[in-house]
Amino acid sequence: SEDLLQREMLTRSGLETQKLELLAVVSELKRHETVLEKDNIELRDRLAEEKRKNKPPLAPRNHLYPQSSTPNSMNDIQNMARGLSPSPSPVSLGHGPRKLEFTDSSPSPQRIGGGQYRSLPREHQQDPAGLRRAVVFGRPVDQPRCSSVPNLDTETTVMNELNETDTENYSKEPSPSMQTSAPKGIRKIFGKMKRSGSGNLDDIPSDEPFTRGGVRSTAGPRLCGNSQAIRNDKPFSEWSSENICEWLKEMGLDSSVPEARRWVKSGQMLLTATPHEIDKELNVKSGLLRKKLHLALEAERGPNAADPMLDCAGRLEPGWVLRWLDDIGLPQYKGSFMSARLDGRVLHRLSLDDLQGLHINLALHVASIKAGIHVLRKEKFDPHCLIRRSDPENETEDRVELWTNHRVMEWLRVVDLAEYAPNLRGSGVHGGLMVHEDRFTETLLASVLSIPSEKTLLRRHLATHFKELLGADIIQKKREAETTLGYIPLTLSLKAKVPKKSQFTLKRKKSKYEDEEELVCPLNDSKSTPEVSKSRGCLS
């Protein structure tokens, strides 16, 4: 039975690996499709510009027949065959006789004298009288007519030839077959291209340039707002009411725009307003959006001595926070983070109550987010600090605390545990958690990887490489934390407990903004110093 279980585990691991490869292929195809759409829009713009440049000038009115070119009598037909005008008309204007040609929408091969054929009509030669003879399907009209001559009332097209002096201004009346031309092949293909979830490309104006964040294969960044906020050159205090409304839209507070247009007169008014007045007048119902607004205003007021990292955290936008969830191995919470429009400032000041609102209840996941925030603070919220792939040339490759969930999976493949690596997806395990969480041990890692407890050799192999990876100092801290009074080991099913606030107090009642929130990662948290060992075992 153990061999059967082993084969099933290997099969499952192989399927998970194939799933990861397919996901990577799908992402690459989406990116390629986005590039094709960009090229399609550029080609449409270029085609429209070429059409405008190459559009022929309008022909003067005296170069066109005021009457229909279709002859109305047999006399007119005979006159046309001799090169004469069927009726008196001022069209000639002294330019000499006019050549009339009769063409069909599907011309047949043309006979030239001795049974020779060619696709083009023969050159016109002037007769001794100085008149040019008209050509009908390659045969002179003054020859005896036969039943194969088409009906001239329906298949005639008159073309005017000007003399050499008017060659540059030559214009002709287009034939009916040229007016209804079928669309070109590549345009027909691109015209049928549609994107799932983004509508038809025909709805996009052709004169609008391609902008990232408009038509994309990935909906996350579009739903989370633009990548760059529209900043005004003026200071925030000098912003007008319209600037404030646009700023609120970018932050995801569209429902507060009407109230802001009514109440806010300038940016200075919004900066000097109290939090209670802002909540009352703007009517922001979501707690996380309300927190996002207050933190943004706090950053606009100037540097904060109590929280110097707030300005650095403002560089991380909601789209980056969603990618960060993938990096720490918690992609299952992207939906709740997306609806809350969490940015770097809210992530920096995320509280345990906020995590309850985001439906994050497992203690392991809370510890993963806490360690991730701690790493970002150490790196001053550098958006490029995390290590997603192995790179020997990278100077920070040996810094395990910067490893993402995918980088840890690569490490498992290196230590011959590739069949268990896919189990890390959605677990919240990353380098920062392994380094900075004292309760994360090799035993917990084996449980996350679903290594059976009876496979002692495999677990011992994992423990050996785990200790070599983290080093003796970090392993010693974990051992000391286990001997601390009140130590609660971290397990896969342990729930995070939010401390209840006391309902009775003799202190002055503070407002909800004056009351200090219990953050997931406290601002004074410093795992590098041994003095915090007394608070080990607490998620806050």
C-alpha cells in the first residue's frame, strides 16, 4: 500500500508540475495576444494616415459628363464606335477627341489579329483621320457585330483622356466593380479578433493611441486603477475641487465623488479637515477605503516623524500588492484585496481587524503576511527587492529572506524534493517567513509539503537542508523560542486570535483614529534585536 501511495503522490506531483507549465504558457500567450492587438491598432492608424495622404484630389466639374455615359440610341452607339461624342457637349474644351472604352467586370482574353491572345488590351493607334478608335473587348467596333458583343447599356464605362499638358490632373470615373471591393485578407483577420472579457476591437477609436491599462489581457491592474496617478504640478493644498475628484476616482472612491464635488472647495480644505468631518461629508462606507484615504492625506501633509516609512510605502500601488500576494504564496486572497483596493500604505499599516475583514483567519497566513511586511520595511518598500528566480550573478541571492514562494519551490527541486514542491502553492511559505518567524520550523515545513510522518528519512533529509539554508544563528533563535513560557506551536489548522478590546475603562474615551490599532507587523518591530524575544509566540 505504501508503494501505491508513493506512485499516486508521484503522479499528483507530475500533474501539478504540468499545471504550472500550462499556466506559464497561458500567460505567455496572453502577453503575445496583447502585443498583436497593439500592432493591430498601430497598423489601423497607419492605414488611415496613408489613405488621407494618398487620397486623389477632387476632379473639376468641367471634367465630368453632365449627362449619363450610357448611350440612348443606336446612333449614339455608332458615333461612340467612331470616336465621336454622342451629343453636343462642352466637355471636350479643345483637348481633342475623346477615347471611349467598354469594359466588363470579368474580361475575357483579347484576340489580336492572327489568333494571338494577351491579357491586356492592345495599344490604340490613330487612324488616318486623326481619330482614335474605341476598343470593345479587344475588337474594333466598326467590324461586323456578332451576338457575343455584350449589352452596352449595362456594361459600359467611359474614361476621359486628356492631352499631355493635363496628364498630371488626369482623373477618371471609377467602375462599379472597384467601388465595392472586398476587405483585404489581413484586415479581415484582425477585424474578427476579439478578446475574452475586453470587448470587440472595433469599439476602440482608431485615432486613440495604445495605452497600457486600456485593453489588456490581464484584468487585475485595470480593476485596481491606473498604474500612474494623474498628478498636478501644483501642491496638494492648491488643488481645485475637480482635481480632488479625479484623485478620489484613482483611489477607487468613485461613490464619494458627488459628495466631494459638493463639499470640497480646495485641497487645503481637505488637509485641514478632521477625520470625523471627512467621514461624515464624503460618506466612505468601506473601512479599508476610509483608511486608505486618511493615510493618503497623512502622506500629503508632509513627512511623519512617527512613521517615516509611510511615504516610501506610497510607491506601491494596488496592482503591485496583488503581485506581492503571489510572491508570498497567498494568491487565494487576491479577490478580497482587489475589492478593497489595498495599496502600499494600507499594507504598511494593516491591522488584525483588517485581516478579519479580508477573511484571513489562519495563523500561518497571518504570520506569512507579517513576515512579508517586515521584509518590505527593511528594504524601504523597494518594488524590485524580492528574488523570484535563481540567479548566481545576483549579489542578494544568498539572502533567503528575500526569496518568494516560487524561489523556495526551486530550492526544493535542488535538494531532490521536486515531487513535493507544488504543495507550496497557496501555503504562504516564502523566505521571509522561514527566516523571521521563530515558530516556523522544519517540522511545520514537512507538514506543509504533505510529507508523511512515517517517512522519517525524507523528513530528516529536509531538516538537514533546512538548517543549512537558514544557518546556525536563526536555528538557535527558533530553539530558544520553543522554550519560552506560553509558546504556542504554529500548525496548519491554528486560527489567528484577535485580542478583544476592553469595554470598560476609566480612561478618557478616544476616537477611533486616536486609538492605536494593533497592527499585523508593529512599527517598532525589529526581529534583528534579541530584546523582542519576550513577545515571541504572538502574531502581533
